[in-house]
Amino acid sequence: MEKRLITFPDGRQVCPLGQGTYQMGHRRGEEIKALQRGIDLGLTLIDTAEMYGTEDLVGEAVRACRDKAFIVSKVLPSNASYEGTKRACERSLQRLGTDYIDLYLLHWIGRYPFAETVRALVELQQEGKILQWGMSNLDVADMEHILSLPHGTDCAANQVLYNLKGRGIEYDLIPWSEAHRIPVMAYTPLGEGRLRNHKTLIEIARKHHTTPTQIILAWVMRTLNVIAIPKAGSVVHVEENAQSLDIILTEEDLREIDAAFPPPTRKIRLAGW
């Protein structure tokens, strides 16, 4: 089966399944092997952030295959002034051991004006230190503000919380993002693992001869504009996640999931940091 790809505004494409690294670092050797195995399986997008403390781990994992990896990192809001954004990016580059970041995001809204942060991101892109820039934890109104700024339409992604228990972005953010061709990156797509024991997901997984984890990821990736970035700290878990790319959920599956986890019927405040 031909693998679906997500296309960024600059034309670069990635698999709709990436790899998260939040709260990694406790089993460094095993986690590095997991990230490398993921890249081998086509899960080339690896998400990190200066806050996570995993940039050096990611850098070590991709050192021998940097050209295959698509690294995403983020600047903390407390560092997101014009000069602060530039300094934070330099520190991230040093920790990653690379001379460019594929996608650099503002982690969440802080006290600095968007215009100040975006100006720095645009200049970092022009300098070749980042290839694309974007946002994280922004709702529709804030994304509209970003797009209204000089070079704002170059915004390449928005990373937000999205899983079966947190479907709020389906009400307006996902449709808006699709209309503007801005990919959505879904963090915590597995709901921190608590969803795996739900009877509906267990039954659907049984029908597909797969696991609830794989059903959840297939559901998150059913939308053409969404990239799921689950964390997997072992090779076994990476391989399990990767198999979700081959699952096609039926209309009946989707109806059963909607019955168990109802989609939003009104605007819900965006969850985030």
C-alpha cells in the first residue's frame, strides 16, 4: 500500500507518523536505538524542544543520518523576544549538533508580541539556521493573527494536543488549518496511554488483528492534514506504532469510536501548556 505523506508549505513531505521525545532521557541508549529504528521505518520527523532537555539525545540519534531526519524543536515563550529567540535557536543548534533545524516552533503564547518572535523566526529562516517555522498551542484567532503579520503566511505548522479524549480542535482548528494548508501536529495522541484499555478500542483492534494503540494512531492520522507524534522509548514500541500506518478504519469503526468518544458540538477552549 502506498504510504500517505504530509506536505509542508515549502513542499517538503513527511510521514504522518513522527516520534515524540517529551520526558525521554531516562534510558538513553534504548531511546536512541528506538529513534534510529523509527527513522529506518520512515518515521523521520522527530519532535523535541529546549524545555524537554532531549535535544542532545536527538542529535546523537540522528548524527549518522541527519539528511534523513526532520527535526522539530521549540523556543520557550520566556525566551521568545526578538533577540531571545535567536539566542535560543543557537543554543538548540549546539545541543542538537547540527547547523539547521527543519522546523522551529514557538512553544506556546507568552508575554512577547507575536510580531517580535515572528520577525526573529523569519530572519533565522533567511539565515538558513531553520528551514521552516511555526507555532504550538495556538487556537484559530491567534493563528489568524500570525498570518496577518509580515511573512506570517509562511507559518508552516501548528502543534497542539489531540487525541480521542481531547477532540476540541475538530470543531474549527482542523478545518481552518486544512483550508490554509497548514499541517497540524498532534502531541499526546495516545492520551498518555490511558485509552488503550477502552473496550471499544479493544474490540475494534480485535477485528483488525492489531492493538488498541495502533487503532488510536490510525484514528488520529485519518485526517489528511494531521501528523501524530507519539513517544516510543523502545524499538518494540516504535515498531508497534509504525504498523498503524497500514490500518484503514471502516465507517463502522469510526461510528463506534464517535459513540464512545463524541466529537465536539461547540467551541472548546484549546488545551495546552
